[in-house]
Amino acid sequence: VQYSVAQRKNVRILLVGDAGVGKTSLILSLVSEEFPEDVPPKAEEITIPANVTPEQVPTNIVDYSSTEQSDETLNEEILKAHVVCIVYSVEDDVSLDRITSHWLPLVRNAIGTEQTRKPIVLVGNKVDLIEYSTIDSVLTIMEDFPEVESCVECSAKTLHNISEMFYYAQKAVLHPTSPLYIMEEQD
Ligand code: GTP
Ligand code: MG
């Protein structure tokens, strides 16, 4: 088993997930440290300078919007990203089910035959709306999809775990816990 040890000069984080789960709100909340009441469909790509990131690495954060982008563009963005955050809404079971029925297979397909695995972080947004946790379901997903490095429940509205979410994404690239290079089977 070969582990990824390469030190990166930057980290590119892509947020995907069903419409309305709060991808754009999460990015704008991180940047402005307050919940934006009105959000555009897609946030502009932002670069966070190294000195204000926990791992001291310049970090690009890229939004995705199904209303503004084609499937082809999404595939290209997945290939360019170093880590993909799949966002769901904790109060929307459909968005949670779609992690395994749609998003994880889509990321695998986009990577195709490349010998690298894209680390994934599962992000449950809108915890301000519920009084239970979805982490049990998410841990089950993690057993079946080893590329999922970590998971976090957060709220763009209350800013709960927002900086943690982006830290986990950085960490998944810089300090992955599972091998990200899939070795070819030996005879
Ligand atoms: P698309 O761009 O359509 O794919 O959606 P999106 O994932 O970017 O979601 P967006 O940020 O536009 O948020 C959708 C709705 O959810 C908006 O009305 C937000 O105000 C709301 N929202 C986002 N985050 C939270 C949150 O943490 N808590 C609550 N209560 N509402 C939220
Ligand atoms: Mg959006």
C-alpha cells in the first residue's frame, strides 16, 4: 500500500450536492463570518491566503450550481479539485440518500480510470433546524466508500462548525488517513 506523502502548494476544494442544501451559503458564511440572507446561485471562486488557513496553504474554494453549470463542467471541476465536499441538508432525507445514489458514484465516474482517488468530506448543513444527528447514517456510508475521509455537521446560519468544515477538507488533502493512490493488482 502506498500513501500519498506529496506536500501540496495549494488546496482546491469543490463543493457539490443537491440544489438548496446550502453550498453557496456555506462559502459566503466562511468568507464574511455572517449568514448571507440572499445568495446568488453560485459563489465566485475564492482564494484564502496561506497565512489565514490552519495548514498554512493557499486554499481555493469552488462552488457548483446545477442551474448555471453543465454536467461536463462539473466533471472538469471534479478532476481539478483536490478534495470534494459533498453537502447535504440534515433535515432533507432525499439529499442524504443522494450521497450514495448519485454524488459518490458521480465523483468516482468523473475520476474514471485515473489511478488516484479523490478524498471526500461529507458535510451535513442546516443543523440549526434539527435536534437529532445524521452522523449514524453517514458513518455507514463511510464504511462502504473508503474515499470518504471525514464528515461534519454544521450550519451556515449559526456558523457552527463552518471553519472546521474547511479545515477537514484541507486536512483530507494534506494528511489523508487512507491511501489515495490505488495500486494496480499484482499477479
Ligand atoms: P443551489 O445553488 O441551488 O445548488 O443551492 P445551494 O446548495 O447553493 O443552497 P443555498 O446556499 O442557495 O441555500 C438554499 C437555501 O437554504 C437558502 O434559502 C438559504 O438561506 C438556506 N440555508 C443555507 N444554509 C442554511 C443553514 O445552515 N440553516 C438554515 N436554516 N438555512 C440555510
Ligand atoms: Mg448555490
